[in-house]
Amino acid sequence: MISVVLPAAAVCWAATIIYSAVAGNAGYGALARLEAEVETKAEKVDVLRAHRETLQKRADQLNSKSLDPDLVDETIRTVLGYSHEGDVVISRQALADALRRQTDKPN
């Protein structure tokens, strides 16, 4: 009797261990699900980080110690309704550079 029960118990125990390793809460299936979740969360973090950096740049530009006159002009036009979709905003420095290149160009 022991010669049958002991190997059967060992096989059942081994089957339980293998099943737990593959399909259990801490098995390979759970690991794959967790890795997929980590990848999804990492993508969300990257999107949020980029959005945060954009907002941080905007906040830095609106800082009263380093106010950008072009940004102020653009914001005022938007708030007052003087800007329209498709308007192109050129900074004063870029305009001055373009005008200087235009006048310096030989004919």
C-alpha cells in the first residue's frame, strides 16, 4: 500500500507545485500580467511627464520675474478674442532677424 500511496502523493504534490508556478497568483501568468501592467503604466507616466514639462515651461514663461512679452501679447489676444485659428505668431526677435537678413541680402 505504501509503495502506491507515496509515489501518488509525490506526483500530486509535484503537480500542485507546477500548477502554482504556471497558473497561480504568483506564477508565470501573473508575472506576464504584471509586466504588461508595468509597461502600460510606464507609458502613462511618460505622457504625464511630457504634459508636466509643457505646463512647467508655460508657468516659467508666465513668471513675473522673466515675463516673455510675446507670450503676454499672445495671451492677451486670445483672452480678448483678437486671435483666430490659423494666426501665426512671430516673436519680435525672429521678425528683427528676418528683416535684417532681408536687408543684408545682395540683389
